[in-house]
Amino acid sequence: MTTFCIVSLVIALAFYLAAALLFQGHFLWHKSGWDALGRKSLKLGLAVHAISIVLHFSLSGQALFANMLVIIASLVMALVVAGLLGERYARIRHLGLLTAPLAFLGLLYPLLMPLHFEEAESILVEYPFLGIHVVLTLLGHVGFALAFCSAVGYLVQHQALKKGQLNSYLPPLDTAAAATFRFAGGGFSFFTLGLGMGAIWLFGAPGEYLPGGDTKIWLALPTWFVFGVYLYLRGIGRRHGSRLKWLVIAGFVLGLINLLWVRHDFVNFV
């Protein structure tokens, strides 16, 4: 693929990332204009993406689907088109909330995985794909930790109010509940991208393939599932109350066990 086409794909990748962040912001903060902006960003990314694919076939002279980058880039473009059509004609609301991060992750893989800096001292720099996976996953854990703190504050304040008292050092219940939801949503977004990149690395790492039973990925799934259930019940089901906060606490504890109990060795990783 020509340099100009790769640069165009990077620009499309930036638009997909912007769309994913705008859709997430609309879901978490209920900003009325962010959903429309996210859809525009997704369409701009698709337009640049399509131009890049057309230019590739025009300038390179290669056969259709001659390399993996073109194949995955074409599949990502088909995913975005299908998502936009589903929203328009099938009336499936908020489909961009899923298609935008999937498009970003799908296009990031073929662009970033081939990069390799052999003289780097750390494997996280030697393989940027792995480094970004680790950074995104840690950002997800930061969001989960903040959600955990907010959930604990909510539960303590709730118990104090049941006894007819008010803890002036803690925020009101509405503030604590909103903070829990937003921190959990932000952490879940980063964690999902990091988990997806980790799964790709698990089965497609350079050098020797990692064993399919690697515990780091599989033990991350319960954390992802618990926070996903919480966000669904709170954001879509519109449920409230102290029981939901226990889901946040359970998800954080599961993530902490995976982070501290399982060995994460980046010295002799591949």
C-alpha cells in the first residue's frame, strides 16, 4: 500500500476514534449534540477510508485483496457502512456506540501490528501494539478504581441517611451515583479497547504464539462482563439504588485480582 494511502487510513482512524469518544460522551453525559457530531465524524472517517481504498487500487496496481492490510481495511469499511445503514433504515438506535470503537480497533490492528523497533529496551516500545494495549487497559483500571471509590462513598452515605444522619465529607447520593456511572463508563470504554487488542495479541503475536489458555486475558473477561452488566442496567435499564453499586465493587475486586495476582511479565514475553 502506498504511503499516501496509509496516511489516509491514519486520518480515517482518527475520525473513527473521535466518533467513538463522542458516542461514549453522549451515552455517559447525555450531551444532546454529541451524538450528531459522532455520526458526522464516523461518516467523514468512512469517506476518507473509501478514498484511501480507491486510491490504493488506482496507484498500486495490485490485485484485489493482495495483502492483509487491504483486506481488514475493506472489512472495517463494510462494518461502518452496515452500521450506518442499520441506523437509518432498520431504526437501530445508538449502533454507532458499537461500530465506531470496533472500526477504530479493527483499523488500528493492521496499521500498528507490523511496527517493530528491534533496538528498543522494553517490549512495550519494541511492539507499539502491545504498548498501547497495556496503556488502554491501565486507563480502564483507573476508571474502575474511581468508580469503586464513588460507589463506596454512595453506600456509606446511603447507610448514614438510613440512620437519619448526613456525612458532610461525602457527596450527595445523586452526585456519587452519577460519578460512579461516568467513571465506570469511561473505564469500560478504555478497558474494552485494551481487552480487544489483548485478544488480538494473544492469538497473533509476533514470534511464538501465546498459549490460548493465557490467564491474563481470560481473567479479564469477568471484570469486563460485570461492568458491562452494570452499565446496561444503569444506562439503558435506568435502574438505580445501592445494589448496582455492589456490582461496581465486585467488578473492581475482580480486576484487582487479575492485575495483582496474575503475573504480567513484559521482559521475556515473546
